[in-house]
Amino acid sequence: MARDHMILSAFFFNPQGDHRMSWRHPRAPGREVLDFEFYRDLVQAAERARIDTIFVADHVSIWDSVKSGVAHYANARLEPLTLLSALAGVTKHIGLITTASSSYSEPYNVARMFASLDHISKGRASWNVVTSAMDEEARNFGRDGNIEHAFRYERAAEFLDIVKALWDSWEDEALLIDKASGYFADPDKVHPIDHKGKHFRVRGPLNVSRPPQGHPLIVQAGSSEDGKNFATAQADAHFAIYSTREDGIKYRQDINERLARHGRRPESFKILPGILPIVAASEAEGRERQEYLQTLLPDQVGIDLLSSWSGLDLSVFPPDGPLPPLPDESTFNGGRTSLNRVKQWAKQNLSLREIARKLANSGSVPTVAGTPVQIADQLQDWFVSGAADGFNLMFPLLPEDWVNFAEQVVPELQRRGVFPTEYAPGTLRDRFGLARPANRFAEQRDNARAVS
């Protein structure tokens, strides 16, 4: 993919929109978020606009450690790999990214599921690797609380190496299905991985042949030190959060230095910051729409959510007072990226209530509100300056904001020549401009032959 074309990823975590209270909006969907047709219409609208990929985020729990969670924000949703497998059958080009936890899954199952999705979609699958930071998730998998932060990333690195080895356990030419000879597969090109590590023992091989992409695209979203080190060692793309073009340029410089330590070049790694686009007749109208969503937020939900992010019970503090001292990142076992965002807000002399309301609006990604031209201006500016390779689009209200962006902003970007008018041929990895990984077992055999 040429650098003159940005990457666009249409994201959702909450199926009604990426404000915690989007579900209360008069134009938000209701029970249809449990119906396939709702998602089919969303993804087909994105594909008509030539958006590169959709990204369905996920947790393996509901937020029920506080009373307001189930009452106001249970966020029941479909299992995403099941959903994306169905969506693969009603689309032809758009990428299919979703989350799977390295803390609460097994490598063999994850490798098999994403290899299957890659085959079903003809090379459009992508795995967002998460280590999971919620105690509610841990308690669904036999633990009393979350796994220690550094330990989660250590485990994740081993987990991902196993998954990649399993994808390689079938060489590209291994599957024969030769009826004349009677050979289904070439035994010399199907390999056990015989992994015995600190966290896992996996024999292999996988019972699915190598995916069309070699390895489905690997993405990662954590911006803690552990998260960025893991991403630059292992991932192909990175979902980041920063507020200005200048911050984005600094972030890319930091990432490039980390990539160099792993012997990687900058073009091997795509950075897609999150933005919250609101298409409106003017910037003021867009802000009004966002402010309306804020009126739907019960204060208790915001306070409880902020408590979850900070690791403190903030319900005992005055809501219009300042935040109390926050935990040190080095000893915090929750989401450190989230904790650091809260710390940044605390420096702005905002009250606890004000920070809670900001948090409810899709965390801390910047809002880009205004006309299609105004939104395209900012996206183009960040892209051309090198602050972003593209964008993770987080829409406040679905399906309205998603469709407005696809039908109004994308044509403006295409008119400017910074977004393609047709899908390029090939897999999702090809469209991202990323090389297909070599097969480790084929390389080992070739190297052994060269030595002999």
C-alpha cells in the first residue's frame, strides 16, 4: 500500500456507539444489536466506501463489579469471531479485525480460529492481541484477580510466538489433495512445533493449513511501556491514542526507535490513532451532538468507570473536588494505558465529575467534529505530516455517525487523493503494504541445505 493512501479502520466496542451511554440516544439501535442484519448493514456500508477494515473490540466479561455496571452499562454483545465469520460471507474486500485475549485463551484454539477466519475470508483476518486488564475477566477464568502486568506481557509474548509457529506448522505447499497419488498432504512439510516454555506446552501441528496471509495481521493497542515494547517486537499495526499532530510525530519517533532495536524498519509497522469523528453542518453542531450524549450519563456510571480505570474507590470523594493521588504505574496491575490517561486529565485541574464525563466519551481519543471538509482537513494534515498512517474511527452513535462518515467524509478524502477509490487486489496484509511472513520451518530447511 503506497504511503500516499491512509488506512481507515471502522471501530466499535459498544454496538450502539463509542460513548458509554450511546444506547440511550433516541436514534440508537435497541435489541437489533443482537441480530446479524444490523452488523451486515454496517459492514456493507463501510465496504461500499472502500474502508480498509472493521475492528470489533471485546472483553470476556461484563462490567459488574459495581452496581451501576449492570444497571446502566452491561454492554451485552455478540462473540466477535462468530460475528466476523458470518460477515465474511456477505463481504468481499473489507478487513476483519477482532480481539482475543492472550491471558484467557489457549494458543492452539486462537491459532485455529484466526486461521479459519483467514481462509473463510480469503485473507482478510486480523487479531488484536490483548492481555486483559479487568478483574471481572480474571474471575471468569479461575482467578481471584487480574494477572500481574509484566507477567501478562511475558505470557503474551510466548503465546503469540506459539500461534505464529502453529500457523507455520503447515508449509505453503504442504496441502496436496492429490487424488491420483493418494497424498492428502506432504508429510515433510507438516511439522509439530514441540513447544515447551514457561507458560505453555504445545505439540502441534495445527489442524488447519497455513492461512492465506501466512500470518493474519497482528495488531495491538496498549500504550504502556510494556505494551509498546510488545507491539514493536510482535505486531504489524498499532492502535494509539494522542491528541495533537505534534504528539503523533513524537509518538512515531519513539516507536521507530523501538522498532530499530528489534531490527525492524518503520514501514513494517502501521500506527492508527483513534479519533471520534462527528459529521455535522458545522463544528458547533457537532459539539452540541456530543454534549447531548453527555447529558445521558448518570454521574454514578462515570464515577464507577473512573474508579475502575484508576484502581481506587472514588465514590467516597466529593464529585466536584480533585482526584486523590493515583497509583504508581510500575505497581499497577490494571490497564496502565488507561491509568496514564487519567493522570493526564488530573494535571488539567479538572474535577472528578469532569474527568468521569470525559472518560465516558470513548476514553480520551480526540473528537473531530464539523463538516466533511473540516474532518478531512484534520485527517489529511495528520497523515501527510507523518503523525498517522491512518485512523481508528470510533463513532459516538451507530449506525448514524458510521454511515455519515462513509458517505460524506470518505468521498472528500478520495477527491484529495489520500484515500483510494477502489480496493487494491490481494489480502488485508497486501493492502496495508506489509510483507507476507516467511515460513519458519521452510527457512530452517533451506538454511540447513545451504550449510550442507
